[in-house]
Amino acid sequence: PRRVVVLISGSGSNLQALLDAQEHDELGGDIIAVISNKADAYGLERAREAGVIAEVVDPARFRHFHDERDRDLYDAELIRIIDHHQPDLVVLAGFMRILSKAFVLRYHGRLLNIHPSLLPEYRGLHTHQRALEEGATLHGASVHFVTEELDGGPIVVQAAVPVEADDDESTLAERVLTREHLIYPMTVRWFLDGRLQLADKGPTLDGHPLPASGLR
Ligand code: GAR
């Protein structure tokens, strides 16, 4: 079976959606390991509960130079641990660290991320808050291949949700998350089934180009 490593930093609800899909033979492969940069990430418990190896790579171990060299050292260790598991796909599921060029290049075409906005809107952090502040009426989530450009890699799937008049950050985040839990397992399955590829001109599904951005 195809092998998946999932990187998390927190709650791991997207990880749970992927584990549930695997449990129902709907993922197209096996989650071999879950790696977190935070020791208290609840997602680690979700992994262990599902019988999946759960590992922590603590950035505090790599605070030597206090500059980008620390990131390179950390990412080198991450690569070492990931490669030990020989994954076909690396999935970022709420992994809240910026990855180095070396990392992104190493997993080019087999590194997916989910971001809580309709990219290219609201790259970076606090996406729900910013959507509310700007009075957006449509919001959502995007799955994309990861490239060097932060939250700027080729988009595979987007799911849109309405912003309701009485939304606050948490109600909006919750609505978006329900969609994340649908589109991420779906996308991972496409990839593991060999249907989704990152071609030179962008992502293809069954050999057909995917629109640059889904539902906008
Ligand atoms: C999700 O909303 C995910 O899209 C977002 O973090 C949340 C993680 O939730 N990711 C990012 O913001 C990446 N920059 P989860 O831990 O419950 O899956």
C-alpha cells in the first residue's frame, strides 16, 4: 500500500478525517507516521489511538544560531525522520511552520497542504479573522501542492462556504473545517490512487488540467 506521513501542530481534526477515511478503506493508502513540532498537539493522541506512530520533533533542540540556519537544521532532521518512513506522500495538516526551500524541493510533487481560505485570498495566518474584518461574503479552504511560495503553490481543490451575518471567528472556522474534512481525504485519495499529479503546467486529475482556482 501507498505510504503517507502527516505533519501536524495542533488539534489534528484534519488528521482525524484522514484516519477515518483510512479506517473505511477510503484513503487509498496507509498513514505510516504522524509528526508534530509540538509535544502537546492533541493530534498525537489521535494518531496513537489509531495505532499510528506519533513522533515529536521539537524546534527547541535546534535553537543554535537564532537565524535561518536553525530552520535548515530543523528541516534536515524532519527530512531524516520522514524519509525513514519512505512515504509516497507527505501531508501538512495544520502544520504551523514555514518550511525551508530544501524541504519543499525534496518533496516536490508529493507534498500537500490545506489552508483555511480561498487562496489566493488570505495567505498566512488569521484567515477567518481577516475575512470577517474585510466583510467577505464567501470564504473557505484550499488544498494545494506546496512550493517555495508560502501558501502560493498550485491549487488542487477549493471548498467555499458562506459567511453569515452573525459569524465570529470560531463559527466561521468551524464551518470551514467541516469542508476541510471532506476535501482533504478526497484529494489524498486522488493522489494515492495515481489520479492526481503535479505536472509542469500545474496539477492534473486523470490527465486533465485542474482549473487554477476552483469555485471562485
Ligand atoms: C486547519 O483549519 C488548517 O486549514 C489550518 O489549521 C487548522 C488545523 O486544524 N492550517 C493552516 O492554517 C496552515 N497554515 P486541525 O489541527 O484540527 O486539522
